[in-house]
Amino acid sequence: LELGSDLQRALAEEQFAVEFQPVVELATSRVTGVEALARWWRDGVSVPPEEFIGPAEESGLMIPLGNWILREACAEVARWRESSWDIGLSVNLAARQVAAPRFVETVAEVLEETGLPPHALTLEVKEEVLVEDAGQNVERLSALRELGVRLAIDDFGTGYASLAYLGQLPVDMIKIDPSFVAGLGRDETLTLLTRTIVRLGHDLGLIVVAEGIERPEQLELLREMGCPRGQGFLVARPMSPGRAQALVRTNL
Ligand code: G
Ligand code: G
Ligand code: MN
Ligand code: NA
């Protein structure tokens, strides 16, 4: 895989960066936290994660890359927390990272080294991570959860997690996939499904985050549904660490 060797060099030459997208409490617009999003600055051009996360997984580089992103994001937010309040950090995990032999130890070490309190970190995984080879993955994520780390299901509603299963998984948060949010106010079924997911999350005691909010109408409907948190270009775009820290410090 040609991209594989490019990625290896990029990692060695530190061509990767982390951006942060704010997540807000919808009722108040207060920033509750940020999601770390990886960027590859390849020869000065930003390569989107869709183009390198897959190849990184296939070439085995996802583990070192994922660990680098985790450490970088935790270190950054730990610094912000010295001069602001209890801001949270979400980091996306690829399936390969959770399956890596020293996964639990690595996360614990990163928290220790960066000084980020465990409760400030939310790990985002897609549904399949909790369903395929669920035994080992669920066990490992549960071990981190016992340290105080929070767990989120990313792209909720698009994967395999059955509703019956959801009640048993060690999760704290569900992030509603943007494909539902996209239909708010435009598609009756998607609007109904979004409302149902919000209620389900609430009834299970989970924090619900709506993703991909781009239009004011979506924001209004989500508020009316009582969706607690949201994220999307209308709220705030992914931004550099400096800009994100400034936003967090004033908190809108
Ligand atoms: O930031 P952007 O919208 O371009 O992200 C596109 C996709 O890449 C999303 O599915 C997002 O979850 C994923 N992604 C972004 N950063 C990371 C990362 O650090 N690790 C993993 N595993 N996925 C990421
Ligand atoms: O899969 P995950 O939820 O981690 O993906 C996050 C990605 O979604 C990021 O790459 C981010 O840039 C992108 N994103 C965030 N908000 C919006 C939005 O409002 N619209 C669209 N199209 N993408 C968004
Ligand atoms: Mn995510
Ligand atoms: Na998502």
C-alpha cells in the first residue's frame, strides 16, 4: 500500500495535527467539551481523515497514530483546564486500537502523563467495536470506565447495536448519526427516529449528543425534543487548538 509508507514518514516527520470541534449544551449553548479530530498536513495540504484512517488501519499504523492523537489531545486539553473550567475531551478510537495488546495500559499512561483527569476523557467508538468480538473489547472498555473514563457510541443508529443490547453495554453517551439530524424538519421518519433516540437515551440515563447540526431548524427541533447536547457546523466548526482554547476560555 503506497499510502502506508507515506503515512509512516508523516508520523515520523510529525505531519499530523489535532483540531477540536466544540460540543455544546443545547439549552444554554455552553461548551461542554471538544471532539479531537485528526488532520494530516501532507506537503502543506490538509488530507481528510476519510482518506487516511482506513489506510492507517490496514497498514498497522493506526495504533501508533491513534496513540499519538490521544496523547496530543489529552495534553492540549489538560493545559486548557489549568485556566478554564471542567471542559471535556472526546477522542475517536479505531477498532484496531481497542484490540491492541496494551490498549488499557496505554490510555491509563496517557492520562497519568498528561494529568488529564479520567472523567474529562470520553472515548468514542462505533457500534461495531462493541458488537464484533464484543467480549474482549467490552471488557477492556469497561476496565477504563472503572478508572472513570467515559464511553460514547459514535454514529449511533447506523450500526449493529440492537436496542436490547444497548442497556447492557458499558456506555455513558450516544452520538446520533448526522444522517438522522440531516432529515430533521424535512423527513417525517427521520424526525420521528431522532425524537425516539433522544427519548431512549434519556430513559436509559445516557447523555445524547446530536451530530451534524447545520441548519437553525435542526437546532430548534432538537431543543424542543429535549436533546441535551449538540455538535455541528452551525454550532462551531473544527478549529485549531489555539482558537478552541480561546473559545473555551470565554465559553461563547
Ligand atoms: O474530522 P472529519 O469530519 O474529517 O472526520 C471524518 C471521519 O474521520 C469521522 O468518521 C471521524 O470519526 C474520523 N476521525 C477523525 N479523527 C479521528 C481519529 O483521531 N481517530 C479515528 N479513529 N477516527 C478519526
Ligand atoms: O464520525 P465522527 O462523528 O467522529 O465524525 C466527525 C466528523 O464530522 C468530523 O470530521 C467533522 O469535521 C464532521 N462534522 C462535524 N460537524 C459537521 C456538520 O455539521 N456537517 C458535516 N457535514 N460534517 C460535520
Ligand atoms: Mn466522533
Ligand atoms: Na459521529
